[in-house]
Amino acid sequence: MLRATYRPGLFLRNNLLSVYGQCDDVRHARLLFDGMPHRGAARWSTLNARYSGLGSSRLALDALWEARGSGDGVDRFTYAALLASCAHERDWRNGRLAHGLAVVSGLARTAFLTNSVIDMYAKCGMIDEVRLVFDRAEERDEATWNLLLLAYVRMGWPEVAVNVLVWMHRSSVKLNSFTLRGILKACSELGDLEDVRMLLHGCVVKICLDLDVFVGSAMVDMYAKNGGLEEAIKVFDCIPNQNVVVYNVMIAGFAWLGNDTCPEIRIEAIRVFANLLSKRIKPSKFSLKRVLEVCNLTNAIRCGRQIHAHVIFSGCQDDEFIASVLINLYSKAGSVNDSLKCFHMTPKEDVFTWTSMVRAFVHNEHFEKALYLFRELLYARKETDQFTISSVMSACAALSVATCKLIHCYTVKTGLDQFTVCGNSQIAMYRNIGDLKASKLTFEQIKCLDTFSWTAMILSYAVHGYESKALELFETMKNRGVMINDIAFLAVLIACSRQGLSDEGFRYYDNMMSDYGFVPDAMLKAYMVDLLGHVGKMANAEDFITNSGSENDPIIWHALLRACRVHQDKERSMKIGEKLMVLEPFSASAYVLLYNLYMDAGKISLAMRTRGLMRERGITNEIGISWIEFGGSIHNFIDGDNSCSHNNTVHTPLEELLVRVKQMTEHGGTNIWELRFQSSKLSEISISRHGELLAVAFGLSTLPSSSAPVRVMKNQRISWESHETLKLVSEGENREIIVRDPTHFHHFNKGSCSCRDYW
């Protein structure tokens, strides 16, 4: 137009100004505006609206001052655009200034500008100014009342919003769909105020908005979040022309209403999703995410796979929220490869997708892969958060002490150690590597302790042989009014079990159910059985299993079997072993336990039959491996395998250790032959079959002689021979030895063990 020397008229200039503004080209819009020969209030309003659209309240206010000084005139739309810009930026200072200018100009008396002022103050969170403007308004329309109501909703004051609604009804003000949706959503957070919900429902029906799709969706949401399942279903069924929004609310409602004790309600969400598909309604990303979460919570893996197909069909496989849920779903099913496929299909822009994949590796015990993925995350220069670090700490605790210290240093360097989530995971990490002092120090450094902080520390004391401190800390937790969870009671029962405090254990168990309403799971019941078994009440423990309705849970029978073995109850041990072989037909440990029990009882034929069944079913026994960290590397020792590369360097130190132990016990009056030391030659003594002894000998010979303990980990339960030998070694060498097996931490120090010979 410029090159053709065409001079557009006022109408075309206005359109061109609007085009530049909608394209966010404010510079050329301003050049065009400055070149206009005649600029009226409408043009200033258009320019101000563009500034407001860009969220620049400062430029909009400057334009207002310029318009007032130019004499072109300023109308209510100019002020409305400026107030909208201030509301968008939450700029209450310039908004208050614009309000004052509108009052001075005399335009603030109109309901149009009153509504803009109320909206600005409401979005800035200034509820007192909102009410002051409303009360002093000379003109009010329906929008004024609705804005006041929504202001209280936005502030999180649904009770006051309901009072405004009643006031509107008495003032014969017409309600609209938008307002009702807002207050219904706010009242979904009211909890047990059923009268208010019924009042709102009646109001909706009376003004004939109960058939509105959006209002109906808000009512379904309100009832579902407050346990009104029947009401939510009735409202849902009455809504005509149901769309994907209504179905999404209903699916989410079933997901909220379900819980672990009643998972059938959650499964209804899957049926609602199937109904959505049968009506040929295309599911949204929210629909797919919600129904996948339900599959995750109910362990409906096959159904989750089918919904995954709908995700791909809908083209939503690159959505990171859906991918995160799918990663967790496949992780629970033990299919890490499928989780990894979902991870690679997403752009991985947000850290929570990486966190889900790290957690999936940790859940399936792929700890090295979890750390490798974390390194990839750091190389990609993604900013980690406290939840990622929490998952990585779980992986470090299963690998080595060095990695634990490295991740601790990383959290301090990045400042993530200030988060309580990281502190809680750090307590658990040091607990799992046997460093109780570091766990205690971390607990003392957490600034904002929560339930999980207290629980983690109580559990740390309980599993490391400080049962009295665990019970004392639990009582302190109660006295300070900290919310008690089931893990805290589990830690307390562990402490009572280790000390043999049967009366106290049952008192805590009864309080857990009566005072706190917890339903005990298999783990809690197992420790009650362990508690009874510790004090030799095997018959009572068996009655407890029968009365608790957990006769088909292997973990409880394992607890009773451990007690029977300690107390030499062979008949009951064999009966439990036979039951475990039925409950766990493909578990090698059940067959090995029963085989050893038969051999100890002299029932050779039954022992051979058990071994034959194991061979027929293709079950192989897990190889016993012990490992120790030295020089940044992990050194493995396999039970009964003398071909290990480290064994040549360990044979002599172990032989010298055993000789010293033998001499010490001979002088002390202990019958060393009970430990089956049949020869001074290492190759001839049965104790050389235990890899944990080789690992300890390696540690004593290579680690510096200092106060630092020797830490060994083992994938199988430590044997009686090794346990007694390590007690004597700790006394003879004056060195603390820590051995972690799948069930216990054994702190050997000065001839005694923290387990008190019960494991």
C-alpha cells in the first residue's frame, strides 16, 4: 500500500492497526498509529487492547496518559483494556492507579468499568478492595454479582461464595452457567457439608441448568470428590448429549472414590471408559491418563496394555504424563523393557519422565541401569528435582558406600538436601548400608520433619539393634502430635520383636487397629508372628495365623518357620516347610528349607524326594554371593567357589584368623569343635564354603586398621557357623563387622551380635 502510494481511509487504517496488534507486532502498530491524522478514543482503545494482550501494563498505562494529554479523548474501553492488562500481570499498583483515573474521569460509575475493576482486584487477590468496589458501585448488573461470587471462589472461600449466591437469589439476580460451574467446583472442597451441596443442586435444577453439560460435569465432580457415588451416577445419567468432558469427570470420580480396601469402585472407571468408546466418543489425553492410573492402582495390567493401544491409536504416545503412567504400569508388572520403550517414545522434556524411569529400574532391582540413566539425565543438562534424587538414593543404597557418598555430595552441592523428601531418602539410604550414625545425623539436620522422617529414623534404630531408642523415639513422635502411619507401627513391632516384648507388641498392635483404624497387612502380621516366636510361643503364633485369616500368605509362615528353627521345633518346622512348598511351588528357598529339615531329622528318603521334585520342576537354587567394596570397586565371593580371583589372596588371612579364633576359644574354655573346625588347612574345613567369611577376611586384610567397620553384604541368610565365627573374630580383632543379609543387619562387635542370635 505504501509503495503504491495508496492512502487508506480511516476504516482501513483501523483494520490494519488491528491486524498488526493480533500478530503481536506492536512496533509497526505504533508506527501506523502515530501516522494517523485523526486519532479518536476508539483507536487509543485498540492500541491499549494490543498492549494488554501482550501483558504489558506499563505500556498500556503510558498510552493512557498520552491519550489523556492529546485531547483525543479516552473512553471506557481504554480503561477496560488497561485494567485487563493489570489483571493479567497481577499488577495491582498500576491497576489501582488506573482505577483512580477512571474515578476522576467519571467513567467508573458505569457497571462496565465497575466489573473491570472488580475483576482486576480479584485476580490480584485483593478481596477487601473487591467488596469495597462492589458495595459502593452505583450500577450493578448480573456480571457484577457473578464477578463478586467468583472472587470469593478464587480466594478459596466457598462458604462465603454460597452466602453471596443466596444473596443473589433474594435479589432476583439471574445466575449463569459459568458462575455455577465455578461455585460447584469450589464446593467440591467443602468436605462433609452435604446441606450446601444439596442447596446448590436444588438451585441448579430450579433455574433449569441441570441439563447443561458443563454444569452437570461440575456437579458430578462435586459429588464424586465427597463420596456421593450414587448422586454422581444419577447426575451423570441425566445429562443429555454427554461429551468427553462429562466422561472424564466420571472416570476421575471413580478413581477418587476407590481405595485399597474397596478396589471394585475404581474398576468401574474402566467400565465407564469402555462405554465412552462404545459411543464413538474420542477420548482425550485426560481420559487416557486417568484410566491408566486406575489400571495402575488396581494392577489391571492386561487392561492397561489394551488402553496403551488406544493411546497409540489416538496419537498421544508422546505425551509425557501418559508415558509416565505407562512406565509405572509396566514397572509394576516387572516388564522393564516395555517401560523403557515408553520412555524412549516421549520427548523427555520434563524431569518427571526421567524420574519415573529411574524409579522403574529401582523397583525391578536394576540399580546399575538406574544410575546410568541418572548420569544421562545430568549429561542432558536437565535440572533434577528432589523426587529424582530420592529414587537415585534407593539405587545407591543397594550398590556401594561410595555411590551413596557421591549422591550425598551432589545433593549438598545442588541445594536439594534442604528438601525433606531428600532427607528422608538419605536416612533410608544410610540405614540400608548399615551406617546408623549417618542416618541419625541426617535426621537431626532436617529442618522440617514430617511423618516419614520420624518413621525412617525409628525403623533405622529398630533394624540395627537399638530397639529401646526406636520405642523411645516413637513415643516422642506421638507426644509431639505427628501423624502416625502404618510404617511407624511396623518399625515399632520390629523393635518389640527383636527385644521379645510380646505384651508391648500386642498393645501397640491393638492400638493400631482400635485408635488409628489401620488394617494390618501381611508384613505387620508376620512381625507379630515373629514376636510370638521369639519368646517361644509357637503354638500361639500358629493360632494367630489361623485367626487372622492369612493362612495362604507365605511371608507369615516364613516368620514362624524361622522361630521353629531357632527353638528346634523340628516337627512343626517340617509341617510348615511342606505348606510353604505348596504355597510357593516355584520358590527354590521353600524346597531347600524342606530338604535341610528332612536331612536334619534323618528322613533321607523324603529329602531325596524333595530334591527330585525340585529337579523335575526345573527350579535351581540361588547361588550364595557375598560382596565388599574396596578401592571404588565391588569384590564378589561365591559360596563354595575357590576359583574366585580374590581367593588366593584371602586364603592365608582367613586361615590366620581362624587359627587365632581357635586359640582364643581354647583359652576361653569354648569348645571350638562345635564350629566344625576339623583341620588347620583351609581346603579341608567346612567353614571355607561361606563367602561372607572370605569377604570379611579380605576386608580385614585390605582396609586400613582404623575405627571404620568392615561392611559385607550377602544375598542369602547368614549361616550359623559364619555367625558364630564372626562374633569371635570381632572380639579377637577388636573391629566392628557389619553383615547385611536379606532379613537382618548383623553388627558384630566385641564378641556379640545386634540380632542377639535370633535371625
